[in-house]
Amino acid sequence: MYNFDVETPGTVADAAAAMGREDAQALGGGQTLIPTLKQRLASPSVLVSLRGITEMQGVCTGDDGRLCIGGATTHARVAAEAGAYPGLAALARHIGDPAVRNRGTIGGSLANNDPSACYPAAVLGSGATVVTNTREIAADDYFQGMFTTALEEGEIITEVRFPVPQASNYQKFVQPASRFALVGVFVAKFAEGVRVAITGASNDGVFRWGEAEAALSSNFSATALDGLALPGDDMINDLHGTGQYRAHLAAVMTKRATKAAA
């Protein structure tokens, strides 16, 4: 490690001010950032801890019926308090291990946008809104590629607002060593149609499978997916699985999620 300053603001306004310091980096649960610092892959001179900001913690239901989750809310708390959205609560319940769930935060996960993280699939699959200290960003506009988001420098995720679907389910094929998703699929059925988001598979990060969405919007049944397949050309190809394997697995997990949700 190396020397750096740590700021512990108590409000979003104070955090935004601290992020204005030269070479500042936001710190959520530290599940990604701390290992990155240890490996010297990043070297910010100031860490701005967001964990002590009360207004960024907790789960509630808004007046419009959406489930609102503070950006500094841990995975464990989402699992325990997001009962109004069972599919999301179940997803949070199976992130990493107890140590990770009690430290990691939803805002930190979304800001990092790891291509194999679980929350991006839920946010994109739900058509959620990412709220920052300066604006609101629709899920379809937020994710912009592997480890890339619409966040601007110094911007802080303060809340995520989830429309609650009629039915939903998340299926994850776990990579045993990391507990990340080798492939994860989130299926959400709304009155206006079905959304399907896939994480862990593509070189471009989380994405929606439009062909599956169209089929399921007409017939919300696993059989509606018969004959559908994803191309493997742009899928992640590594020692854990080829692109073709991930494409096949994504189709299988989509069927499982649909069956479980239905």
C-alpha cells in the first residue's frame, strides 16, 4: 500500500465537495477498490468513504410504488429489506459470501460495473433509475461497456429506484473461486412487457437480449424460448469457458429464470 488521505463525510453534499479534491476516489464497501489498491492498479491520493452517509442507506418504497435503495446500502441489507421485490432480494442474498454481503454496497457495485457482477443485471432487467448527486440516469443509458458507465468524474450514486415487476427471477451460474457470475440472467415481467438482462457473458458487459424479450412478452413461458440462441462471437472467452459455451449457458439460464418466475 501507499500513503493517502481518507475523508469520512456525513452528508452527500460534503461527499461531493470532498470528491472535488485532486485525484479523489469514492470508497463504498471496498470489495473491489481495496484489492485494486493493493495491486497498485490504482493510486488515488484521497479516498472518500461513503459508508457513514445516513441519507444514502436503507430500503423504502416510494410514493410511485418503486423500491428505493440508498447507494451505500449493503448487499445483506438489500437481501433482508427488499421483500417488496423478491427477485432482487434473492439476488442480493447470493452475492459472494457473508463477508462480502456485509461490506459491499449496491452503489459501489454499479459504479464499478464489473462485467460479471449481479446488480447490473437486476438494474438493467428492471429498467431501474440510477440517481446521483446531480441527476437521474435510466438503466438503458447508464451501462456503457465493460467497467464503463455514464457517471462523470466526481459523480456519486446516491440511490437506485426499481420498478417492481409482476414476476421476476435471477439465475446465476457461479464461478466457484470468485463467486461472481460466469453467466447470470435476470428476467422481469411487467404489464408492458418482459425485460431480460444478461451479465457475465459479453465482452461489452451487461446487455439486454431483445429476441428473448419479444418472445416472452408474447408468451411468458420457457417454451417460448425454444429455438432461440445467442451468438458466441462477442462473448468472453477465457479459461473458465469459451464464448460459445457462455452463449449456450445464457440461453439455458434464461429458460430457468423464466420457469422460476412463472
